Amino acid sequence: MKIERELGTKGQVVIPKDIRAFLGLKRGRKVVFETRDHEVVIKPEQDVDAFLRDFFSFPHLKKDITLKELKKMRDDSYDVP
């Protein structure tokens, strides 16, 4: 998708509705600007809590593992050569 927009007097650009919908951006949501070579990538700010909940959810278990349980597992583990 390629859409052109004009830069406003304060250096602002409106993110087109189609791109906002594609990225799931709603009013008040934060975005991240990342530069790569001579390009700028715009992406939604990562909700860290939601990411961790999704990452550490195990559907085959009856309940999710808590951070305390993960730390205990780490402390109880050992290195295998």
C-alpha cells in the first residue's frame, strides 16, 4: 500500500484511515517511529503486559503460569552441558 500525504506547517502528517485500520490504531493509542537506513517505519506501541500474557499462556494447561512460577522454574533449573 502506498499513500502520499502533505506535511503540515507544524511538521505533522495524518495517518490515512486505511493504514490506521490495518494497524489497529485508535484515538489515544501510541505509535513508535523507527528509522532504518533512509526510511521510517511506523508501528503500534507494543502492550508489554498483553504480550507477556499471550507469550506465557499455555492452552494445554488449566491455568496460566504466573511470573512468580516462572522465576521459581528458572531458579530450580540447572545447566546441561
